[in-house]
Amino acid sequence: MDIEKLCQAVGNMRPLPGSLRDKDLLEEVKGYLREHIAVSHYAQRQLLLSAGQHAEHIYFVVEGFARGFYHDAKTGRDITIFLWDEQSFAVAVNSFFLREPSDLYLEVLPGSKLLSLSYGQLNTVFEKYPPTEALVRLLALHYSAYHKKRTLDLLTCSAWERYVDLLCTCPRIEQKVSKEVIASFLGITPQSLSRLIKDNGHP
């Protein structure tokens, strides 16, 4: 069932090449994944990747949340860049695909279930099933679009508008992610987030 969710998430990516819609290819890839993919459950917050390390795995969030953040040594604050909810691919893209040290921390949050493939395993998938190499381009496009939207939102939207948009995108996020993490993602302090909710009411 988890593999089906992963394949559905891939199928929802655009622009999806016709070769990745081939049913026989998909069944072969699913068979490989069932044998090699790792499944992990997390009851507590746990770092999957630290800055300076090389990202060795790409993750698929089946349940729960993961986040990607930078640590500002000057202020001691974490700056959350990514919040990956269910059916999202969590990865430090440059580190994983370009084989360079990560500047990003990757953390899984309590109550999460992740699937993971190593860099070597993913390359084996590409070698055995060449059309799947298009996934690299799809992920690159996805992350490029994400960064563009996030930058535009930070420049043109108020903190309240960003908060409302986050709740629409991830409706259950407040049940699984702390106020501190949400505030970090919005680029404000937890105290400012509390004031916004008090002044505007809960969306």
C-alpha cells in the first residue's frame, strides 16, 4: 500500500513523461521497490541529516511530517525552509544528487512513517529502468517552483497570509508540528504568531 502511495505521488508530478505511465514498467519498478525500500517509524523527533554531511537517502513521507532547516549560528535560531507533509519527497536535493556536503538539516517529526532509498539504490533503479531517470528532472523542477513561490510569498504576502496559506496547504499541521516550527517557517517569532492568531482569530 505504501509503495502505491509513492507511485501515485510520482504520477501526480508534472510534466510527467509518457514513459513513466507505462504499466509494465511501473509494475517492474514496484517489484524492485518492495524488495529494497526501507520503512521507518519515528515516535520522537530525529535528525536524518546534519549540515556538513552528505545526503545518502531520499525519503517519502507516508505519514506525519519532516522538515528541512538551516541553523543561524549568530542568533541560535533554526530557519525552517521546508515542511514536507504526507506524500512528499523529502531530500536535500543538491547534496543528494550533486554529492556535496549539505547546508541543510533534515528532521523527522514525531508520529511519522517514512520510506527511504539510498543514493546507490536509486541509481540501480535508473540503470535497470532508464525511463525513471526523468524523476531527477521532475524533482528539480518541483523544487525550483517551490523556491520561487516561497520567495515570492515572503516578499509579497503578510505573515498572516502566509499562515493561512500554510493551513490550507497542510490542514492538520498544527496537530503535528510545534508553534515554534510553524513560526520559523513563516519567518516570525512564536510570540508574533500568537499575537497574529489573537488579533485575527483562528482561520
